[in-house]
Amino acid sequence: MFGRDLDDAEAWVADWSAAVSARAEQARQLAARVADLTGAATGGHGLIEVRVDSTGALIALRLDDRVTGWPAARIEHEIMATLRRAQATLTGRVTEIVASTVGVDTETGRAVLTGYERRFPAVPGDGDGERRR
């Protein structure tokens, strides 16, 4: 009497457990790949280069000697604009990682993407020819 129902229940639990394990592995892969992520951009007509880690923190800054002839306010502006462009590259790269791991339509995927989109929005009017990587 209970044999078939019990077999079906055990199969359902096994399938559910496997699905949960698969999602956990995808989330682990997402976290590991995002943690290794960096973004980069150049500014000031190629005289400034910045690199950021996955949290958007500055990890490298290179200034060409020619920026020493600029007013300090221009140097500050160019560094900050270049930093924002480097940070903005993270959102696109995280979108690719989310799509290939947990999926952009999952709750986890949407949460991760929303966080990056809020912290590192696209830079409006960023058609100035500067490089982003």
C-alpha cells in the first residue's frame, strides 16, 4: 500500500537534494569567480591607468610623468573619472559570470547583479574613447 508512495517520496527527496547541491556548487563558483575579478580603465588620453578589485577598491594606479604639468584639480578629476569607469566594467563582467553560473533570472543572480548595478552604475556619456578592460 505505501510501497509506491514511499518510493516516489524517496525519489523526490533525492532529486531535491541533488538540485540543492547543484545550486550550492553554482553559488560557490559564482563567489570564487567574482572574488578573482578585476576591472581596469585608462583616462587622461592614456596618461592614467587604474585597476580595481571585485569590490571596486583601487588596487593599481599608474600616472604618466606628463600629468605633472596638469593642474591638481585636473589630475584629481581624471583619476576619479577613470576609477568610476574601471568600477563600471565590473557590472558587465559580473553579469557574464552570473549568467554562466547561477543564472541572471535566479534570486541569487538578481541579488548579485542589483548590488553591482547600484554600486557601480554605467558611466553616462562615456564615449570619450578611453579604454576599459
